[in-house]
Amino acid sequence: MKDIEPEEMIKRIWLADKIRQVLWSYGFQLLEPSPVENLETLEAKSGPGVREEIYWFKDKAARNLGLRFDLPNPSRSVASEESGDTTSHNTPDTDTTHSGTLKSME
């Protein structure tokens, strides 16, 4: 993967800040989900074959942990539950390059 050059990062940060300002004006707040989950939980969601599809490891406390692959979905669920929206928002073209997700406080 290639590095993102400083000029491109300036543009990305500027755009992300503008988007956050608009979302905050509508009552949204940042929510940062954990990128790590118990492997048992990930297997319960996706089956034991998930071990072959994700990075997982044993931590110092001998717990099996895995990197989550579903970060946009839980954050979207929180926003939907808070707003009373039960419509599915799972779209294959969702951009997950942001550093946080937003939660509606309405």
C-alpha cells in the first residue's frame, strides 16, 4: 500500500472536518468502537471459519482476540436504535476510511 502524501492528507482532514461540523450541527456526537473483539464473539457472529479470514491473536492474559471486520455496522446500529430507525443500512459501498463514527443524540 502506498503512503498518503501530506497534500492529500490536508485535503482529507479538511473535508472530514467540514462533514463533522454539519453532522454536529444536527446533534451527532463521535463514537469510537473498539477495533478488537473476543474471538468467541466474532465466531458467534460469523462462524468458526472466521479464524481464516481475520487477524487474530492471543494476548498476555491468554485471551483469543480478533480484529473486527464489522466496524461500520455496530455504529450504524447504535444511531438507528437511538433514532428509532429499524431500516437496514448495510450497503456494500460504505466508505470506512474515517477515524470515528457519529451517533445521533436525538
